[in-house]
Amino acid sequence: MKKILLCLLCLCTPTLTGCWDRVEMQSLAIITAAAIDRVDGEKTKVSVQIFIPRSISSGEAGEDPSMGSTFVREGMGDNVANAISMLQVDIPRRVFWGQCKTFIFGEGMAKDGIRDGIDYLARHPGPRGSSRIFVS
């Protein structure tokens, strides 16, 4: 009985190891900066600067070295959460907020109050608490 249990344990162990939940860097949209503003007094616009990991690698065929390493995308919604959801719809990669170091609140958002925006950023698990927040 011990031999059967030992053989079963040895056969099951290799299947339990590994990176079953890994996320490849090529499948992430790494956000480095975000701007949140109110447009026309009712819609919230979130603009993000996204880092492109493939543009810094060298030696791969077909890459244009003159291309920049970032690009900007926008999402609009009724509130910050809705605008970020609409942003995710437009981006084929999964949005990753862990490297976002700067949040900029625009004048329209500042006049209406930035409490809801900061509350969303504080409660959402993605953005870091050490990010810089600016009002322009």
C-alpha cells in the first residue's frame, strides 16, 4: 500500500508545480501615467499613457527603432470607474495599474471635486498608494 501511495505522490507532484496563473508581459498594457478630467460637466474622461514593452527589446526583426515607447488612449464614462471600463474595452491587452506613478486631475474635475476620483484610486487594487497626484 505504501508503494502505491508513493508512486501516486511521485506522479502527481510534477503536475502541481509550475506557473498556471502567469501573465505574460506581452499581454499587459502597462500604464505609467493617467489623467482624469470632467468634460462638458457630466462625462468623465480618463487618458492613460501606456508603455510598449516590445519597443525596447533589440534584435527582433520588423521593429522600427524610431517608434516611441509609449502611446496614449482615452476612455469616457459617467464616472471614473465607468471611464476606466470603457478604456479597457478599447485596449486589447489587460490594463495593469501597478506601474502608474502619476495621476493628474484636470480643472473640470477639480471644480466638481476630486474626492470620488481619489476614492476610486484608493479602493481599486491596481494603483499604488505611493503614486503622485497632481491637479492642473
